[in-house]
Amino acid sequence: MRLRRGIAIAVVAGGGAVTTMLVGLVTNAVSDESRWPGWLGWLQEHAWFSFVVLGVAMAGLTALLAGLSETRPPTPPGRPEDGAGPGAAQVLRSLPRDTAAFTDRAAELERLVGSVRASQESGEGLPVHVIDGMPGVGKTTFAVHAGHLLSERFPDGQLFVNLNGHTPGRTPVQASEALASLLAAAGVPTQQIPVGDDVGAVTEARAAMWRSRLAGKKALLILDNAASYRQLEPLLPGGSGCLVLVTSRKRLVASEEVVMSVDALPPDHAVDLFVRLSGRPADALGRDVVDELVRLAGCLPLGVSLLAARLRHHPSWTAEDLRGRLMAARDRLGELRAGERAVTATFDLSYRDLAPDRQRFFRQLGFFPGTDLDPHVGAALGDVSVVVARRHLEALYDDHLIDEQPGNRYRLHDLLRDYARGLAAEGDSMDHVQAVQRVCTYYLAALAVANGHTVRSGAAVPPAPDDTSRVETPVLESRADALSWLETERANILACVRRANGLAMYDLLVRLAAAMAPFLRQAGPWDQVVALHRTAAEAARHTGDQRARGDALAELGVVRRFMAAYPQAIEALNDAVTAYEAVDDRRGKAEALNQLGIVWYLTADNEDAARAQTEALALYRELGYRLGQANALADLGMTHRQMSRFDAAVEAQSEALAIYRELGDRYGEANSLRDLGVAHCFMGAYDLAARHHQEAFDIYLELDDRVHQAYALNELGVVRRLTGDIEGARTAHSQALTHFTELGERFGRANSIRHLGVVERVTGDAAEAVRLLEEALGVYRELGSRGGEAASLSELGVARDIVGERDGAIEALQRGLEILRGLGDRCGEAEALNHWGMLLLTSDEPAAARRHFGQALTLARDIRCPLEEARALEGIGRCDWTVDGPGHGVDSLRAAVTVYRRLGVSASVDDIERLLV
């Protein structure tokens, strides 16, 4: 939300006619590493996305920039960044697989299902159900099983979130991070997830959005492994139709919840589970021995399952043999507490039964910084081939030492993770460092492959380290494959970054941050991305690598711009320029200058923006870097347009367009076409403007980018209105409004509403025009868009005057003119002066009106804006006609007719000719 406010601040809109197009377009004003703020997912201080990996992360991600369909979030207007990110797919079915070994807990299930049924049938709000119990007792299994049983009652979705409350080696997930993941999973566009430096305020804003998202829906949410009530409270939906199941090892006290304690299994049930999983007939086991086995395992499902698996995998063993081995293991673990001894003894028995190479592989899993892994990660940890790693993982799964997750992934139970780390700690201390080095190196190699599919053509791709030639990387055959992999592994890679920092592996940390930057630049939330790049900059300082430090600071500046933290963005980017200059890195300096120019453009510091882009362009040309040249030219063109230097804008943007086409960069091509369309519209070349907008729209359609389609539709609508096709304009703006409403794109929606307000005013419904324009004005002010505010105020002044609200009309025009002058939008200023002049003329103040028209005429001719020139000439002629009588002002009126005819504005020509007759 703050990002959109920040971008909107710099939008310079000229009011109700041609200049109104500028509001929508300025949000496209970013290029390459800067030009597509968003727009797709989450970097985390903690690897918070892991808690949705059970379903959300494995969802099929579609191509970037596909707009916000039902399965992907939109990208705000602008050119995509290097490395377009996917954002999380809208996945509302993410429950883990139900286990076939679920043991009868009929009483608990009956109580839970009965509670839910009673609440739904009575129409009462569903209470939160808290399921607590000791480790290994089966809380999660129970919650997931209940979730599957109840799923039909909650058709709007079922989500599973692991809050890591008691996961060894992992920091509990913060509420703000969990909310970001839930919002993305529920289909909220990434760039609309609130961000900021105030964690409390961000959490509150995200919680409000989450409650709003689930309002009126029937959804099931499982919050697994909660550490405290404070952690989960912001995640609770506000509506009465959603069911929340919480699991925790602690007794979370709250007055409104239904607390259900899950205890160890009754002995009979534990025996039944053991017999079923052992694969032996009950009468062949010996009931007394089985009774003792399950008692020694504490009647905990996890321990019982492991014991039964041992027996199943050793056909020659008897139950008595198993009992003897378990007793020996318990003796070795006698210093542990009773509950820990019962479970850990079963782990030890299973571990000792593994072959030595599999034991080593299991120990290495304990070093993994992340949560879930696939055979490629297993191969890196174990220093084995992927084939061998897959065989080990499948065997450990069969032995109940690892859990299988969707998508051929595996995950250690918290207790088993702790056990594996304990075993590893007993060995060589260097094993830990070497395992982390190997897995970080693997991720660097895989990221090089993924970036090859996702980074824009011609952009730099962070290379893989030299020592990755023997690393086996996943097969990623397309952009969609790469984006899916990035989204799935995001949390694990960021966990590796933190572990590398803790082990002072600064070089690996810097490389991982740089390799993830193209994706994370899109994924957000950017307040968390800031932490990564700060850490990387500090790590680069430790190593003395100024180029890497410059890269980290440049990324920090870009993300700060996305957050509309412009002073901090300028500081970081200036520091990046200094770092690059220290090592004579001209490419890095050019990139940082390009970013600085964009920040100054957004803050309407146009001269600084033009100077930075010109310097960046010169460096890019020296280096022969074509994409950089195109980006600098495009941003320079938009800066010229913002300064009403339309000829210079067209020249720069046309050169950028040619390079984008040379490179085959379709997004760059489409965005340059749109900007050219706006500039040509200001210059009165409506046919050319319409053609450019249509070409841009067709490319966005080809790319399935609904957000940019909607912006192109708005711009087409403006051209149609100006050329007399009022119904065509209404249709285009209405279609754009539908798109923006569905996508949750508030700024674009405000533009559509404002344009429709102008259409209503032109067609004679001034009251409806006032309503629409006031609605748009409110949104612009909320978003902090001064340009949008000025555009609405200028048009609102006209509409209010028509309905007889003269004081309100003058107030609106005066405030709008002040903003436009502050922004340096001379074309918008000319339009507002023409509107004000017409108000004064109809109020029988022709002398004052003529002064306003005269000022508008001077401005319009100076910047070559023919429509406002014609309006000013018409106004001057009408004033002279009114003051001096019929027949006076004819020259001005005929000059206006000449310009109107050249522009194809036939309605205005007809009005003047009727007057002259």
C-alpha cells in the first residue's frame, strides 16, 4: 500500500482532458532493475514461508506478469525488473496428506466435529479449537485428520500454517510474516500486502486485511506448532464462518477457545496401532510383550510407529527381540526425563538399525538450516549423488524417520530433527560447516539456472561459483518451472543465509543474497527484503568487497523506493555509487544512477532525475550495454514528458523502443509504446496515440498481463473521448474499472472512476460526475497521489460549477492549480487555467477569465500542447465577443477552429461555428 502511495506521489496529471492520461502512465515509470516494483512475493527475516510449504509453496506457479488471475497476483504498472517473480499462487487447499496410520481417537473427533456442527447449525460463530499435548502425541496428525473430515463444511478453502513454535534451530514465525504468507495464499496481490518499518502497525494492517479477505467465507485454518496465544491471535479470522484449529505443546489460555488436550494413546489403541503397522498377526506377537513395548514407548503414536516399523523391516526378529533392543537403548539414555527417554529410545533403536552410510546421511539432515528438502538438497547435505540421496530419503521414510511432503519433498519431525542434530554434534565439528557450505553452494548453482529463465533478456545474471560444476541441479525447463522452484525454496535459501551469517561465511552470504535479489525484488514484502540487503552489505564490508557492497546497497535502495521511503532510497543509492566508484565499476554506477533518477522522478525533482539518467545513459553507451541504454532512455523520456518537454520525450522513448525491439524485450516494448501514446496525445496526434496504445494493449494481452491491459484501456478511453467517441470511451474505462476492481488495484481503479466522471460530465450528468470525481479524489488522497488529486480537483471544479456549487468549484480549481505548479506540470496547469477561465466567463467575469485564458495560451504554446492552445484561443475569443460585442474575437475563434480541426475535435468546431453564424 505504501509503495503505491509512493509511486502515486510523482504522478503528474493535468486534469480532465489530455493530461488526465498522465496519472495512469506515471506508475509505469520504472525501468529494468527499477521498473516493475513488484510485484510478486516475500523475503523474510525468518524463513516464514516454510509454514505453507505443505501446500502453498508447491502450488503450480504461472508465468510472471500474468496479471492477477485466480492463480497469480498482478504486477503494478511499470516495466518488469530483472528477474520477474511469481508471487504466491492462490492456493486454498494446502492441508498435508491425511495419514493412513491414524489411530482411533473417536472421543476427541466426536467432540470436535460435534462442536463444529452445533455452531454451524445454530448460526453461532465458530470458536477457535486449541489442541495441546506433549511432543510426539499426535497433535498435528489429529488436526490434519479432523481437517480432512471437516473439509466439505468449509468449501472456501483449507490452509495449513506451521508457526515453528518449537522447531529446533528455527525462530518462531512472527505474526506479521505469517499474515503475509496467508494473504498471498488467499490471492492478495503481493504489492498490496502492507509493509513498513513499524512492525506493530504492519501486523495490525495485515491482520485487518486478512480478516477482510475471509469475511463472509467458510474456510478452515490449521495453525500448527504455536508458541503462544500472542503469536496466533492476529491470524484469527474475524468472521464467524471460519474454523481455526491450533496445535501447541503449551496450554494456551484464552476465554473464548475450546481447549482439547490430546494425551498419549490408551494402551489398547497403542497396541492396535503397533499390530497394524508391524504387519504381523496379533497372535504371533505375544500380547504381553506388545503391551510392554507400547508402554516403553510411552504410548506415543510417534514412538509406537517407529517400533512397529523396526519389527516390520526385520522379519527374523520376534517381538521379544525388539523389546530387548529397546531396553538396551533406554539404559543408554537414562539421564533423560521419562517422556524424552521413552521417545528418544525409539529413535536410537531405529537409528542404530541403519547402515553406516545411511546413519551418516541422517546425521547430515540435522545440519540443514531449512525445514523441508528434496533429493537435490539431500545430495548436497550428504555429499552423495541425487540418486543415492533419493534412495536414502525413501528408506528413511519407510523407517518412519522422516515425513513425506507433497511434491517429492521430505521433512523431519521436530523431535527427530533435534535427535539428528544431537547425533551430529557428537561427531566432527567441521561436519556442520562443511554441510552448510555444500548446501549453500548447491543453492547458488540452482539459482544460476533459475535466473537464466526469469531474468530479463540482456540483464546480468549472478553467476554460479566456480566450484559448482559437479553440483547436480534440478531440471528447470521453463520460466514457470523456475518461478515455482524459487517460490518453493525461498524459505530454505533464506534460512541458509542466516546460518551462513552465523558461521561467518560472508562470501557465501553475499553471493546468495545477490542471486536471490532478482526474484526477491518482486516477491516482497519489501520491509523484510531490506533486512537481507543490509546483512549482505555488512557481510561485504567484512570481506572488503566493495563491488558486492555496492550491489547490496543498490538493491537496498531499489527496495526502499518500492516502500516509498525516498530519503532512505537516495542515501543507499548514493552509497552504492560511492562503492562502485571505489573499484571503477562503471556498470554498477550506471545502474545506481538509473535508480537515483527514478527516485527523483517520483519525487518530481525533474532536473536531478534528467541529470542522473543522462549520466547513466552515457555510461551504458560506453559499455555497450543495450538494455541499460533502453532503460535510461525510457526513464529519461518519462522525465521529459513530466516536464512537458514532449518532443524530447518522444525522441528518447522512440530510441528506447527501438532497442527493446532489437532485444526482443516485449514488456519494454509495450511500456515504451504506452508512454509514446501519452506523449503523442498531449501533442494532439490522436491517431498515432491510439495506435500506440492499441499495440501496447495487444502485447499485454499476449503476455496475459491484465493490470497493464487495464491501464492501456484507460488511455485508449481518453483518446476516444477527446476525438468524440464518447460511448467507446465509456466502454474502455468501464472494462478497465472491472479489471482493476477484480485485481484489487486501487490506483488504477481510481483512474478509471475519474475518467468515467469526465465522461459523465461531457454527456451532461454533472451530478454523477461530481460523485465519481469525489470518490476518485478520496482514493488519491488516501494513496498520497498529488498528481491524481490535482487531476480530480481540476475536473471537479468544472463539474461543481455546472451543478451550481461555485465556491466549491473555485476552491477545487485553486487547490488543483497549486499542486500542478508544485509538480511542475505545465500542461496540467494550462488545462486547469482554461477550466477556471471558463468558470469565470460563465460567471460574468470576462476580464478575469481572459487573463486565465491568456496564461493558459502562453503555457500551451511554450510546451506545444495544441488542445490546451485551442481551448485558450476559444476562451479568449469568447471573452472578446462578450465584452466588445458580436463580431469581436473572431480571429481567436477561427484560430481555435483551425487547431480543433487538425486535432479532429469536431464537437468543439461545431460549437464555435454555431456562434460565428
